Amino acid sequence: MSGLTHFDASGNAHMVDVSDKPETARVATAEGWVKMERETFEIIIEGRAAKGDVIGIARLAGIMGAKKTPDLIPLCHPLPVSKVSVDLRPDPSLPGLRIEATVKTTGRTGVEMEALTAVSTAALTVYDMAKAVDRGMQIGGMRVILKDGGKSGLYEAS
């Protein structure tokens, strides 16, 4: 399985051995969005959701999700996450919320999965908190937009 690091020579899944890699500063940023009906958007940004502060709770859920990534993704290494920030911005053109998460650590492997998990957990929380008024919400656009640190260096999405 050439190029896929989570498979051994026989094609069996395994956790990548990073013990010989040097510890370096690592950072990753991911983004995504939740599209919704205009009425749902207005309920959220005006703070009228029955379950409370959708944006604040989704931000907290995203932070918690990043910290739980190795519990959710089978071959992720547990990392000493040193910073997680999650930003949810209202975007009337969707209408909906744009989500961006940045995760930092000093370690032997990157934090792309933690950033993606933060975005997805925040998006799922928005859905959960607003589904009573809008079951047709869409979650999408999740991708890594920045990764830095380690042997492969800087990656920025175009």
C-alpha cells in the first residue's frame, strides 16, 4: 500500500511509529460550514435558540472534540495539545456559520486530525442545537487549510 502510512507491508492497518521523529512545533487549521434556512440563521445570531447560546456551546464542543481525537480516530496518536481555538462566524451569504479551528502542539506528529475533529464537532453541535427548527441543515466544506511543522513543513490550501 505504497504511500499510505497507516498500512504495513502486508496491507494490515497499524499505528505509525513516530518514536524516532524529533519533537517540533506543530500547527494545523481546518475549516468548514453549516448551511441553514435564513430563519434558523437569524434565531442563532439573535440568541433565540431554545437550547441556549449555539455559537458559544459549539465553540466549547469543538475544543473538547479536538482533545478527544485519539478516542474517535482509531490510529491517531494521543498528543499533548497546547492550544485549541475554534471560531464560528455568521455568514449571511450561506446563510449559516463558517467554522475555523486551529490546534497547536509540540510533538512528533501533526495536529491536522485534531483541527478537523474540532470543526466537525462544532458543526455537529450546531446541528444538534438547531435541528428542532431546521432538520435540513447541511454540513460541509471541511478541509485542512494550513499545516506547519515536522519534516514535510508548511502546507497552505489554495
